[in-house]
Amino acid sequence: MGAASPAIRRARAATMLLALVAGAVLLAAPALLGPYWLRVLSNIFMYAVLAQGINLMAGFTGYPAFGNVVFYGLGGYVMAVLMAKFNAPFAVAALAGMAVCPVLVLAIGPLLLRLKGHYFAIATLGFNEAVKEIVSNATALTGGGMGLSVPLPPWGPGASAVTFYYLFLGTMVVATWVAFEFSRRRLGIGCGAIRDNEEKAAAVGLHTTRYKTTAWMISATMTGLVGAINAYQMTYIDPPTFFDMAISVKSFVIFLLGGAGTILGPVAGAFFVELLQTFTWSKLLNWHTGAMGAIIMLVVILAPKGFRDALRRMPTLASCWARVWPRAGNA
């Protein structure tokens, strides 16, 4: 390969500078913001991870895992049960909640991944409801419909907000890095081939079930981890809250707005949706849901393929953003 052109070098330098500035601002945020805004930012980071999990399946692999919230709930419940019933420390309980999710995918993935398109999406919805019912009826272990209280964090309210902020921030950074590495390695390239034409991918010798299952395991792992962290932050967990399909719907909206199969799309989408929701709640209390829905519809109409595609259509930004915001297979 030849040397990069001056435009590409400038784009890389601008990207590095932007990343350094963004990193410095996010690391310094707890010293500048109060608990309320730290919680808002924590929610942004959490939804960025949830949307990234959907992105790995729907954006990179072409399988719309609409019921991915099942791993959010499962990660939270495993963490809560271990802490409340067995006095496990948070770190151990959270790692266990995260680890259970890919194991479950390994068990049911090869079966569900035989389905495609909306059939797969409906199957994941049913999977979520089935696990929700199991948790709701395992009263002795999970508290059933009454839910389960998690031991309070050992930090004070202010320190807790800062600690959870950094936990969610770190998880988002790792999830974004995982998506980047996924997109440029054999696994991600193979999943892209499955997304484009699964029959042709299988015909040339690609083990499509293995690739799809591995992608779903990675997706489930990051989803389960943020579920565990958020359950500890909330200190209470119940099935309607942690297996709520509204979480999946919101994560899908974020994923679609950011751009399917992009690296930074889930992050940009999470910032847009969560800040928009915060604004509408504070300024349009009685109309916030309608106002938020109308704005999202307008954005979808103007940028049907997500923010990245809209930015690429701007000549002055196209060359830079093509590098900063790569798609699967073009990282």
C-alpha cells in the first residue's frame, strides 16, 4: 500500500485529536457535573452498549435480535441473586451474570439461528418472554413478581454516581473497541458475508451457524454486563422492569439512528436519543412522548440510513467521516 494522502492524514490527525478531547472531557465530567447529569450520561453509555449488542447481530450479521433484552434481564438477575442470596461480592456476581449469557446463547443459538428475518426476531421475543416467566415463577430464588432487593453499594450517594459513571463509561469504551475489532477480523468479515448473502457464504465453505452463534455470544456478553451493573445501581430488580421490551425498542431506535453496521453509530444514537428525551422531559412535560416521537420520525425521514450516511452526503465532511465512522468490512 502507498503512503496515505494528505487529506487522509489530516482526517486521521483530526480523529485522534477528537478522541483525545472527548476522552479528556468524559474522564473529567464527574468533577464538573452533579449526580443528575452523571446519571443521564450513565444511561447514555448503557444504551450505547445495548445498541452495540444489537448492532453486532442486526447490523453486522443481518439477524435482528429484537429480544436481546433477555440478556440484560438475565445478567441483572444472576448478579442480584448471587449478591442477595449468597453474599457474593459485586465484581464476582457481575462477571457471573455476564458469563451466563453467552453460555445460554451457545445452548439455544444453533436452534434459533436456523430462522431468518422477522421469524428470528419473533423467536427472540418469545425467548425473552419465556425467560421472564421462568424468573417470575422461581419465587424462592428470584423473589418472583415481587422482585428482589440488592445490597446497597458501600459508597455514599455522590461516590456511587461517580463509580457507576466510570463503570458504564468503561463498558461502553470496551464494547466500541470490541465492535471495531470484530469488524476488521475474520469473524466480522464472515458475518458481513452472511448478512449480504448467507447461501453464497455457506456455498464457499463458511460455517455460518458457528459465525452467527459467536456473534450472538459476544452481543449477549456485553448486554448481560450492563444489565448486571444497572441492577446494582438501582438496588432493586423485578421481571417487568428488566425484561421490558421497551428497552429493546429504544435500543433498536438508537441502533437505526446511528447507522446499521457502524462502529460509532450506537454511541452517537445513544447521545441523541437520551439527550433528546431529557430535553423533552424538562421542557415539554405534558407532550414529551409525542415531541420525542415526532423528532425521531423527522430524523428517520431525513437520514433513513442513520447519521453516518447523512454526514457522508456532506462533501466537506465525507472524506473525514468515512475514516472516523467506519462500516463493517471497511474499518
